[in-house]
Amino acid sequence: MASRSSDKDGDSVHTASEVPLTPRTNSPDGRRSSSDTSKSTYSLTRRISSLESRRPSSPLIDIKPIEFGVLSAKKEPIQPSVLRRTYNPDDYFRKFEPHLYSLDSNSDDVDSLTDEEILSKYQLGMLHFSTQYDLLHNHLTVRVIEARDLPPPISHDGSRQDMAHSNPYVKICLLPDQKNSKQTGVKRKTQKPVFEERYTFEIPFLEAQRRTLLLTVVDFDKFSRHCVIGKVSVPLCEVDLVKGGHWWKALIPSSQNEVELGELLLSLNYLPSAGRLNVDVIRAKQLLQTDVSQGSDPFVKIQLVHGLKLVKTKKTSFLRGTIDPFYNESFSFKVPQEELENASLVFTVFGHNMKSSNDFIGRIVIGQYSSGPSETNHWRRMLNTHRTAVEQWHSLRSRAECDRVSPASLEVT
């Protein structure tokens, strides 16, 4: 009986939430009274409520009803949203390709013409040359052979005496590097010069294929700046460098009417304690040729100008028959520190001439009255680094250009 009543009580536990409990009367054999049953039911209900309160609450999900319908035959176009970018003028101009708007004749219309059409259009003559790459020694050989039908010279200032014949020579470089160029000898008074000169460029084969061979024919004029007659450019990726070959190409006009005067490598150093301004003339390269037969005999004159007064003049030795001289000569000037800000150094490159006055090649001014931004930058770097030598390359300028911007240039000869 006791086991059966316990089973009944167990059943009542599991179904307490579903079936209401009815009070029972205790029997004398030890059955629980109705009050005991009520107490156990109450405690069980509290336990179930506490368990439900500890259970994590479920998130509320808002489920919208799904709508079903028939697709209509008429479809409305959906326009994609466009991401708006802020306008920047720099982005607009970056899209331009300057070479498409350049007035240089080396454009698409010239590339589409044959050599006969170019010759008929510009009448600048033709140039004969060849190329060959040596894989064993890793260098490119350019052979300048001859030219023909060159136009007569042009003199803008009337200083040219012989207006019937040119004094042509050829400059060779591998673009984009125009600094390390080569130059043939000058052929006197001829419109069909024969050069037969070879030049080598130490360059890896893959790099050579990325370069463009530029040949510029120039008319030498002793009394003024040399004039460019015409040019030929050949992308080396379009030719078989290993096999080699030679071509006759018609000259086209160049946007550069005058050749550069050359470059000068200088070193400046100031010692405040000693009040000494030290100058090293190291080298020059690609100087303007001043002699038809043997190139140039260049030297450099260094002149110290204080304010607008010439104080001291010094010069290097001259080197015979070269346009790429190495000097490595040092000079020292006495300049007290309080006078340094008013000092200017005038560097003038001449071609030595035994029979007449020296031939002017180019000039720059460094210091208070600098002749350009590059010269000003070199002077400021020296002032900021006392006791330390500061080297820099400078492009030579004409006398007229220096006189126009630098009062110190007007005080020297």
C-alpha cells in the first residue's frame, strides 16, 4: 500500500501543473494529510517558477507575413545608385597626356609618314647610321656614317659669315638619359658630311631595349650658340639589336632649337673659424664645342664679387681637345663670416684660344646674386652645413641670361 501511494504521489508531481489536486484524508496507517499535500504542491510550484525565471529569455523575432503574388508582365526599370565623388581639379588634369598636345614634330602624324614624305615636307636632309649590340661585352655600338642634303645654315643675328655651308656634327644619346651623350667631330663647310665614327654605350641588353636612340644633327657656329638642324629617334625595342642593321632616316624638326652649353660639377665649403671659402672645380661634361678641328680647350674662371665689387679672380688650367674635362682643382678665398651673405661666386667656362680672345662657353653665379634656383639651393646647403663640402652639378647658362638676373654677372668679364 505504501509503495502504491508513493507511486501515486510521484504521478501527482509530474502532473501538478495539469491536473488539480484533490484533498485526501489521512488514514491511521501513516498516510499524508491534505495539509501536507498542499505544502508539497506549493513548494513544487515555487521551484518550477524559479527555474523558468532563470531560463534565458528568447529574442523577439518580428516575422512579417510572406506575400505571394503573380509577377506582372510590365517590369519597371531599376536605376542603380551612383556613387558621387568629390570634384578635384588635379584628377581632371592627370588624365591628359601632354605628348598628344605637344607641338613637337615627333608625333603620330610624323610617325605615319614615310621617309620620302618627311623629306619632302621638312627638307632637312637624311642621316645614315647603324646599331649593333654585343652580348659578350654587354654594350651597344652606334655608328654614325654620313648625312646628305642638309639645309643651308640660319643666322638669326647676322653674325654668320658663310651662309652657304654648314659645319655639322651629330650628338648621340639614349633617351631618357640625355646627360651621358656622345658627339662626333665637326665637318667643315659641307651639306653632305661623312663621319664614319663609332660610339659604345655600356648598358644591359634588357635596359637597351627600353631606350630610344636619339641622333641630333647640329650646325656648329663659332660666334653664336649652335643651331639644331634636325633629329632622328628610333625606339630600340622595334629593331633587332643582336642582328644589327643600318638605316637612312629623314631628319625631322626638333623642339629644341639650341643645344645645351654643358654642365659643371662644383664643391663648396666654408670654414667660419678661419673665414675661408673653399671651392673645388671637379669636372665638366658635354661642353659646347668651340673649335672645329679639335673640340675645345676649356678652362674655368672663378671670380669673387662682394656686393657689386669684383674682389678676386682665379682660374683653372686648360685641357686640350676635350668637351668632358676633369680638373679636380681647389681654390680658397678669404671671406669673413660677416661678409659671407654679401658674397657671390661667378664661374665662367671658356675655350682657350691662342690666336684671339677666349671663346665663351657658359656661366653660372652662386651666392647673394645667384643666377637660378639650382645655384641658390647649392649656396643655402653650404651655409647650413659649415665645415662640410657640398657637391652639385650645374647647367651652364648664356652670358645674356646671367646678366639679366644677376648683377654680379655684370661686374665681371
